[in-house]
Amino acid sequence: MLKTSYTEFGATSPIILTSSGARPKLTLPFKFNGGKTKKDGPKKKVTIADSVMVQLSLDSDEEGVLVKAPSEKFQLRNPIRPYVTSTSEDFEEERNFLSENIFPVLNQQCQLRGCAFSPTDVQWQPGDKVTLTGQLLRLNLDCISKCSPFFICLLGQTYGPFRSADSPKLQKDVISFPSDADWLDRNYTVAASAGYSWILHDSRQNCSITELEIIQAAFLSDNRYCYFYYRQPEHLDAKLEGLSNEERDILMKKFLPSSEDGDFKIRDLKQRIVKKGISVKYFRTLEELGDHVLKDWSMVVDEIYPPLVNAPGVIEIEEYREWIAHESFAENCRQVFITSPDLNCIMEELTSFAIGVLDEQYSEMEISIPVQPRYRNYSISSILRKPSSSELKEKSLMVLTGDRGSGKSTLVANWLKQFKEENPEVKLIFHFVGSSGRSRDISVFLRHCIKDLRQEYLKDGTCHLLSQVHCQIIKC
């Protein structure tokens, strides 16, 4: 059970931490203006609740003139996850070759750009447990939806298992299957009941699983990054050389169509893919396939994620590592999120609280900045002076509590995304405790906050002042 509660703190110190150290409150309601303190300017506040910092601010050089918030220093680059498929029994060698030799090279290219190349390759056989229980097709279609628009398909001369034309029509809303039910019937019905009802259309009940995967990825979804690789029949010449008649029969049974109907279906499928205008390359050997895949997907990587400026230097710095840990943690929490009326109410309450911060009134810090830059005698007492204690009219901190594993981080991560989309002008600073080995270190957290505050609030002439404040806060 998730709960929300409010806690009030007096505005007598620039930093107040709860006992857990995970829900601090930092308020800096001052504005710099050419070395002078502007007390009647727009107020700025940062609050943190359950691993999330929300900063709402209005900044301007002149009254009534808003300045756009600075762009993010880093950009999250999600992994490129192509779904890899083929007919089930005759492309094992090619798929293993790509997995062992080509995909690692593409992943190295992505690593230098701050992302990853992580294909989803579900290899299966008709006798596998997941196949016999009817879960294979649903699983594959779910993976395709998650990987879209990235798709790699290898096709040869076989069509794969399919329901014959004289098979009885499948019905919707089947609750149970007889013990002797065909494994294809199970897979088609389970997938249809999971949201892929188009499978039960009369024209698709006799398609193979491979064709159904292609329909989902290339015909019904975004196919910008769908790539097909057709293996030419001549590839058998080298494989059949020097084999006995018995060995030849076994090999030809594996690589050639099992029926005239299957031969017609695979030819028709290939033609429809070409007419669709989707990229198709032809190969005979593993090396040719590897060259095509490497060239095509290197272009995809270049198009989506251009090279970083000084990539090794950026990726290795501590600030980037901490940033990517929190962003990746949040993105992972968003992968599976099922809303409910209670969760929607909590998210609305979070949003109302964050928006309400704009209307709150705060006591201001008195700041003394030397007029002449030649003066170098500073003291913390001359930089920060505690204002007189005053009771806040509004509640200043919102705490989200719940049992371990109840979904607090998932809720907050999804709320963050929703709030940012609805309020793009608002600066958000968030910190997920547990996202990295250093995320529980309070000094790392404070540096994270202060660096973002420096980027958002300070001009060049005020950096020295922030350094003084920074040092004193870290010592506290």
C-alpha cells in the first residue's frame, strides 16, 4: 500500500535533511542579477520527495521576459534492440554467427555513443515447452512490439510450420484446450486472446509463425528500421559437396520446402515484402550476411545516435556515470507499469503538490557579494545569513511511503515522465537511491543537486560564490 503524507519545516536553514537522508529539502529562493541581490524577483524552489527532486522556476533578465531553461547536459540514449527472427530450423548457423561476430562489433560502436546494441533473439523449436504450452507466439509478438521499429529477418526457401487449409477455423475466447490440441492452435488462440485478435482473421489463420511475426513488425507497425536478408539457393552447393546420398537427403529436407503449398507461401511472402519497399539484401555465405548486417545497422546507429564529441572523455567522467545510472534506473522502472484508480489519484496528488509550489511564499536568504573583484577576504557569515524564523503558510515536503517492493520507484519514475511531458518548461532534478553503488552517498547527492543548480541559476560572474556555498554545505 502506498501512502502520501505532508511534513512542514521551518525556513531557518538552507538545507534540511530527514533522518533517512533520502528525502532532503533544499530551498534557494534568491536570484542573482549582475552581482546584486534582487529580492523582488521570481522565487525558486527545489523539493525532493521519495527519490525525486522537482524544481519549478521562472527566470528572467528583465521583468516579464522569460529565459528558456538551459538544455540538458546529457541525453539518454536508449538501447537499439532489433528483434531477430527467421524460420525455426534452418538458420541456426547464421543467427549464431551474427550473435558471436557481428552484434558485438555493433555494440562496441554504440558504447562509444553512450548507448547499446542489444538484439532480442528468441530461437525456438516445435518441441520446446514454451511452444507446446501455447505461449511462444504471444511472447514473440510482445517482444516485437517492445523492439519496434527495429527488426531483422532472415528468410530462405522454407516457410516454417503452418496450419493447413483444411484445418477447422479457430474461435475467439477459448478458455481451455483438449489434451490433444495442436500446438499451433494453442499458440494462435493464446496470442489472439492476449490482444492480437488480427491473427484469427480468415486470411491469417493459415500463416506460419514467422509470417505472423513479419506482419506484426513490418506490415502493421513502423517499418523504418526493418531489414530482410534473403539466402540464395546457391548456398546449398558448398554444403552438399562431398556428402553421401543419405546425408544429402537430410540436408535438403532441412533447407528446402516440405510441400508445394509451403513453397508457394514463402515465395509469395518474399514478393510482398519487396513490393512493400522494405530493405532486402541477398547473401550466400556467412561472411556476406555479416557484411550486409554490419553495414546496414552501422548506418542505423549513425542516423539515430551521431558520434559524441570527445566520446571517451564524456563516458568516463563520474558525473555522466551517475547521471546514466539514474536515467537507466528510471527508464527500466517504466517498462512495466499498470495503472489503477488508486495510482492515478496518487499521481494527480503529486502533480498538484508540485504545481502548488509556484504559489508558495518563502523567506529569502540575504546574500552579500563583494562589489570589487579585488577583495578576496570571504567568510561564510558574509555569504549566508539566516533569516528570522517564520512559519511557512504552505506545506513544503511531500513524502511517499510504502512497503519494500510495493512499487514506489516505479510510480515515481512514471510520474516524472508524465509531469515532464505536461510541463516541459519545468526543471526536474531526481535521485534514485539504489540506482548505483554511489547513490547512497549523501555527498554524491549534494554534488548532483548543486551542479544542476549551478547550470540552471548562475551566470559566469557568480560561480565563485557558489563554490563557497558548495564547500560549506558539504561540510555541514
